[in-house]
Amino acid sequence: MTCTSSALDDSITHAECGRTLSKREITGLLSLSDPGEIERLYLAADRVRKECVGDEIFLRGIIEFSSHCRNNCLYCGLRRDNQQAQRYRMAGEEILDLARAIEASGCGTVVLQSGEDPHYTREKMSGIISRIKGQTGLAVTLSMGQRSFEDYRAFRDAGADRYLLRHETANPSLFAGLCPGRTLDERIQCLKWLKQLDYEVGMGCMAGLPGQTLEDLADDVLLIREYDADMIGIGPFIPHPLTPLGGHPAGDAAMVLRMLAVIRLVTRDTNIPATTALGVMDGRSRGKAFQAGANVFMPVFTPRNCAEHYDIYPGKGDVMKADGAVLDFKPFFDTIGRPIGKGPGGRRKKS
Ligand code: SAH
């Protein structure tokens, strides 16, 4: 598009042209309520997505390999104090079999996700990663929470390519209240280590957390920009009845869509999934996400007998049944003119 000075006061136009947005402008975009303006925001994000990362939708197959967690985050159904949570762990062999199935189904990346489970020691996890790298052509993404620098280094040496560690919220006091015994600073220290170790790094947050303001969400966007995240996952907060936040209202799917669009405009060439949590709130919004900036789809490959116990938030199971057959989504991707990406689909162009 051409960027004319007559549109100087228009933050959507400016964002599309790559101008750095102020916090006020970001807050303004996140609070848009006029359907026509919101559609303009989505269209601008969709054009930037097309220009910067192309039309392909990349698939990342997730294996939720352990539901054990040493943490006690107030929002999460896997929290330590939830005595009713059923806990399971997968053996290395089972993880490897699932990784092969993920490759066979056409995904270029496996995501290994779990609660924070010290059972998977540095050695055990490094072994699993190096076997997947040795036996498949998959990119390996880890999503297993906070670990030591040495652990992250060992996993990287074993061949891990990427690491997802959502910052959850950029508001330090909200973070400290939601994650007892943890601080946002520690989380950010982990993100810095991961960058230092040359992982592709994923950040992200929930929208609609109890006590979270629009300003907090604008700070999330700014933090993601500041740390130059390679991947960004945004989902609505979904109350889990077996957690202290069970009685709070859920986050708004429309707000998540505006976040995705703004983050696409601000970060340009990043990988942004249409998250499962968004699909739980509203299946149509998850589809819409692909026309508002998203370019990644993460089908769940955890076998049903385990997946039903990977109960971070309610409703996940129903969405996953739909995901199980990636091919079921193909017709939708076809109708919006989006081919499925081949290969790992990382942010960095490998020569
Ligand atoms: N233990 C790993 C993986 C966490 S699960 C880690 O700490 O990174 C992945 C994401 O699910 C979390 O980062 C969080 O943003 C999201 N999540 C957890 N509980 C949720 C809830 N109740 N509603 C919506 N998203 C939730």
C-alpha cells in the first residue's frame, strides 16, 4: 500500500506502514468498538501477514507429555493444589512414536508441552530431544516452563529449535498474584537465556484475566515488541472450576482477535497461532484469527486417554476432537485461499 501524509492521524494506516506505535495508539486499537473500524484493523493485519510471512499456514503438532506440575498458578487446572487433577507421564518411546505420527501427518514441527515436571531431568529430556531429531526431520519446540540456564543449554545442544514460554501478563503485580512464589522478572530472565542460547522464542499472554486492564494488554504488546519474540500465543482466560479463579468471567474472544491483529502489525514477520483456547471460546473466532494476522495452527496429538487429563482449562477436549484430523480443517483453509506450509516454518530463513 502507499502511505500518504493525509492519513497521518490514522494509527491503523501507520501501523501497516511499519511505524512504531505509541502505547496510546496501541490502547486505542485494542479498544476499537466500531465494527467497520475493527474490520479495517483485521484487513490491515491480514495484508501485513501476507506480505511478511506469506499465505501458508504452518502446522505444529502438540504432544502434552506430562500433566504433573510443581507450580500453583491460580488460573491453571494442572496447578499443584488441584488434588482432583489426574496426573500422567509419557515414556520417551511413546513421545517418539507420536512425533513420528506428527511427521507422517504433514506437520513440520513437534511441540513438547507439559506442566513443570522435574521428573524430566536434563538428561532424560535431552535424550528424548536428540532421538526425535535423529529419527525425524521435525523442528522441535519445547513448552515446559521455567528451567535453569544449564537445562535450556542442554536441550538446545540436544537439538531443540524453539521454546514457548508465555510471559502470561506484563503487569508484575498481577503476575505475582497469579503465580505464587514466582515473579515476572524471573520469567523474563528465562526468556533472555533462551534468546541468548539462540532458540526461536515464543512469548504471549492471556486476555481477560481477573484484574487485568486494557493498559496491561497494551503493555503485553510492548513487552513482546521489546523482546523481539519470534512466536506469539494469545488466548482468552478460561475459568477452570477446580481453581481459585473458577468463579471469574472468561476473557473475550473479540479482544483476543484485536490483540492478534495489533501484534501482527507491530511484529510483522513473526509466527502467530490461532490458539486452542480461542477455539474453546468461539470456534468461528479461531477461523477469523487466520484473517486477522494468524498463520499457525497447532493440532493436538496427545492420545485421548491422556489428553482428557491435560486439563489446563475446560472445553479443550471438544476442540481437540475437531483438531485430531488436521484434514478436517483443510476445506476451511482452502476457502480462505491458504495452503498448508511445508517444512518447519521457522521465523528465521535458513539458507
Ligand atoms: N508449563 C508450561 C506450559 C503451560 S500450558 C509453561 O509454564 O509454560 C500453556 C499455556 O496455557 C500457559 O502458558 C497459559 O498461558 C495457558 N493457560 C493456562 N491456564 C489457562 C486458562 N485457565 N485459560 C486460558 N489459558 C490458560
